[in-house]
Amino acid sequence: MSVEQQVLKLGLPKGSLQDSTLDLFAKAGFHFSVKSRSYFPSIDDDELEAILIRAQEMAHYVELGAFDVGLTGKDWIIETGADVVEVSDLVYSKASMRPVRWVLAVPEQSPVQSVKDLEGKHIATEVVNITRQYLEKNGVNAHVEFSWGATEVKPPELADAIVEVTETGSSLRANKLRIVEVLLESNTKLIANRDSWNDPWKREKIENMAMLLQGAIHAQGKVGLKMNAPREALDTIMNIIPALRTPTVSTLADENWVALEVIVDEQTVRSVIPDLKRAGAEGIFEYNINKLID
């Protein structure tokens, strides 16, 4: 009798994080194909089933068991109060490889200088619970209302202040808002359902996925370099290379020459390669890397 195929149910964030998430998974070795207007990507792994869903809802559905594993922000775990296993931090976002911030912002001309100045005022936000918790921690009573979108345009006519997410602050500045305080820094997390985490097969599958995703993130901005060099120039070349690890050095058929291979920050390559060439290196070859596993 054939054994039924085990499947891990994966929730992927739809919306602003979708493209960067699918790109990250591709570099980790998981290739999804998403048809227009479809919420059910196909995947080149028979042990995975994926559904696209808003990150705001992900933690709730992972907690319920609709998904074994999913990706969402730390902010939405806190906002929903979901009881899930936080497997791994995946620090990437739609525009950069850094955390996002939930900030308290007001119009540029507002007299508000701190959260204390919002006593009795109106605040619009998508993260109602996070905002209320922050107000309570600071002993401030203010009216917090849920914002369905376009939050930046609501002050001053529709709200005295907003709590909004930002990566660079450019959208806030474009809408003539200034940041008063930072409530929370958030990054994407790989989260798991507690029962799924206790299943040996699913846990191994999730841990393998986490390792590969982290490897893809660590490889961002890194490239490999290969080259040949005269043995007599080896010390000079070793001092030039800002290597992530000590370079691998191999002896060639001609014992007067060696082969070197290193991983370096991509932004240093434009200055390193000319220096290597001047030091005597030949056949310098640069290549991309998708994963870097420590």
C-alpha cells in the first residue's frame, strides 16, 4: 500500500510583501508560480501547498491551524495576540532589507511634541491594539479609531494624529507629516502552528525552510570571487581581500601559482578587483550566490 503524501500548508503574504517574499523563496530554492488574480500559487515541491493571504490575518490562521506555517510581521502577531511559534526572524521588507517602524505622526505644524500631548485627541491607525497598549503604557487617554487605508491623508481634518508603518519616512514627508515617536520596530517572521511544530515531519520541514530562507537573506549583497595568483604575491593579495571568511587557497599544477576563492560584499568589488589585478591576480571571476549558510 502506498503511503499518503504528507503536505505542509504554507501561508504567503499577499500585497506589498508578495513580490519580495516570492523572490526570497526563489533564492532559497522554492519556486512559486502565481497566476493573475489567483490566491493559490503552484510550487515545485510536492510537499508544500501555498495560499496567498494578507499578512494582517496570517497569525490568526496559523494559530487556528489553517496553515502549518506562514510569514507575517511581528507587528501583526502582537496586534492579533496570536499564540504561535516564532520560528525565525526574516529581516526583509518590500523596499529594503531592514525592519519597518510603526510611528506616531502629526502634521508638520501641529503643536504635539510627544504622545503625552494627545490626551483626549483622535488617532487613526490600522494597529488599534498596539496603539491602545502604547497609550496605556504612557498614561494617555485618547480615542483610537481603525483606519481602512489612506491613513496619511487624515490629519488634521479627520484625526489629530496617526500611527502608521514606514520604512523610509518618505510617504509621511510627502504628506507633510512629521514623526513624533516610534511605537514599534517590526520585521517579517516565519511562524508555525503549535501542533504542527510538535509534529516531527512538519517541524523538520519548517526548520529546513527557515535555514534556507535565512541563507538567502545572508547572501544578499554578497558575491563570490575566484582568481589565480602567483604564490609570491599571495600575502599581498590576502591583505587586499575583505573576505567574509579566510579565503580558500588551492595549489595549481604549476606550483608557483595558487587558486583563491572568497566571498565578499558586492559593494567592495569595484575597488577590490583593480587592486587584485595590480597585485598580480589573473583570471578574476565574479559570481552571484543565492544562499549563504553559516
